[in-house]
Amino acid sequence: MPGPASHAHSPVPDRSDELFLTPPFHSPASRRQLSIVALAVLLIAAAAMAFGGDGRIGDEWEHYQQVQWFAAGRYAVVDGLTTIPGLHAFVAAVQLALHVESLGSARIVTMLFGALAAIAFASIRRALAPDESPGLATLQFAFFPTLFPFCFLLYTDVPSLALVLSAFRCSLDRRHVLAGALGVASLLVRQTNVGWIAFIALLQVLELRAAAGTPRERVRAAAALWPYAAGVAAFAGYWLWHGSVSLSRSEAQVHPDFSFHSGNLFLMLFLVGAFFVPLLPAWLSRYAAAARVRPALLALPILLGVLYATTFRVDHPYNLYEPDFYLRNALLVYVAQHRWAFTAFGAVAVIAGCAVSQVRWQRPAFVLLLPVSALLVSASWLIEQRYYLIPVALLLALRVRESRRAERVMLAWWMPVAVGLLYLILNRSFFL
């Protein structure tokens, strides 16, 4: 019988063929690592391209001029600036502290706010759906096609979004003072964020009403909501003192206060119909099933169709400006001038409106996002897709996820479109 020493002479299996036959990145962990590296390379390349650009695009002319004035100690407001220049003062302070003054360095501040917005979004998803990884939803948020390009430009929209999402996240933990402070900070970037402060407060009031407790405990909890009222009061004081929401008095005529225009509502719905295509079958099937149970739901497409046919207009002067360069204006002008395009545009918007009525929400009260968003975007005459960034971000954050395959297909559809738009915008092929 061979002894133990005989094992030392046993042949070692040759596994070299297996190494060559094993496909690269065969394990989920290795594919995840590859995705992270590829995403990092993509974002670094986008940041480098934006940082290296030295030409202002769109409203960057006014925004960067305001930053330069503040950095030079000139504390006047650039003519045509409609927003309170809180972001501009912050960017100027950063540039002075770091002894830099380029447009690229100012854009980096926007990129940092974009990172803050993604962190706040992921934290909201983690709080609302703790059993679900927030990675996929956060990537969808970051690569939403009309958001991604503005993460690399000196615009107020991404910092505004980051502050509103951060305020919403704090409200979930009932850190009302911090949420209110972030809400006030968001007003210093875009004063129209007062509507989102009110929305966050409304959700807290509804949650308070549903909570159990003695009347005294409810009164004490209601009193803790004062920071949201402080933000609304600050806006009201500014509005009464200044006389208009727009900071620029010369722009007040083309940015009237709270007048109803359905253009933004239907462009927002059209973009939902275009970008959320992979999720529409699930939403529309639920709408059809719900309509069979509640026939009153069949009135929704009729009401939306009548509203669109009777009120949709493309008559703001800025929506008629340079349609050869502004992609949004090209679409709107074409829709307004061609009957078939008007019909198709409206049909997509109406179908999307029916579809989003059946989004499943993490909490029942979140369904209020739909009417609140419709109301807030309809208060603006200028039809502008940037006004929908907060509604879409909250839609992505507060909904229940559909099938993983559909969600991944949607991300795969958004990523190349988002990156392509950024590339073409930075190369001045067109602008949104």
C-alpha cells in the first residue's frame, strides 16, 4: 500500500486550457467592476471636455458675467438675470478662494452640485426602498437626457435640483430645520422653488394627519413644520418687495407671475412619452385594467385632448428664437406649423398622461406629485424643458420600480442619448 509520501509525486492537473476558455468578466462582480470603471472614464472625459471649453453657451453669458462681476467686487445685477444670484455669489467665492477665474472652473462647481444631487437621490431611494439597491435608479437619474448635459454647464438648474432633493431627503427623517434651510438656499438659486418647498410641507402635513397620537402631540409635530413656512414667507416677502418673481424687471414681461399656459405641461408629457417608452406598456396596461373597473378614468384622455387642442400655443418670443440652433424651439415651431405634427405631438402627450396616472408610488401621498407638477410647470409662459428636471427627478425617486429588464433597457436608451447631447452641445452643433 503506498504511503503518504507517494502523494508528493502525484501529477498536478493542467488547468491552462481552462484559463484560456474562461470568458473575461464572466462573474457578476467583475462585470460590476468593469461598469464602474467605464462609468468613471465616461464622466471624467465629459468633465474634461466641459472644463476645457472656453466659450459660453446659451444663458452662460449672463451667468458667467454675473460671477465675474462679483469676483471683481462689482455687486450689481446683470441685466436680464431672472434668478436671485445666490449661485453666482457662491461660484465667485469659490473662484476667489482657489485663485481661478475660468469658465471651466465655474462649470466644475455645477458638476459638484450634480454629484450632490445624485447622492441625495440615492439616499432618498435607499430610505424609501431599503430592500432595493439604489444603483440602477441613480444611474437613470444621472443620465436622464435633458439633465445630464446641464451637469457640465454653468446653469442654475442642477444646483437648484440638488438643494431641493437634499431638502426632501431631510424631510423624510423629519429634520425640518435643515430641510427648511436647504429650501431657503434653493430660493437663492431659483426662486420658483417655493412651489417645491410647499410640496414637501404638504407631504409632511399629510403624514402628520395619518400618524397616531394625542391632539397635543399632533400640535407639537405641526409646530415643528415652521421652517417650511419660513421659506414660503421669505419668498412672499421678496415678491411683495420686488414686485415680480423675475429678478430682472426688463424680463418680467416675458416671465409673468403665475399665469396659466399649457405649453410646458404638454411638452413635459411628450418628453415622458418619448423617454419612458420601455415603461409605457406596464403603465398603460394598468391604466386599461383600472379603466375597466372605474370607467370615469376614460375621461382623462378626453380632458387632456380637449385641453391640448384648445390651449396649446407656441407664442413666447423666446420659443421662436433661432430654431436652427435651439432643438426645443425647432420642435415647437414645427409642431405649431404642421397639423400632422400637432396631432402626433398631442397624441404622445395624452398617452403619456394616461400612462403616468398608473405609476405605483412608494407611499400613497406621493401621487400628489402629478397634479403639483402639472400646476407648477403650467405657471410659466416660456416652454422650457429645464423646468421639468425636478418633477422627473422626483418621479424617478418616489415611484416603485417596474421589471428590471424594462428599467435596464430604459437606462441603455438614455445613456447614449445623454452623452451624445452633451457632446453636440459642447461642440455648438445645437442647444436644448
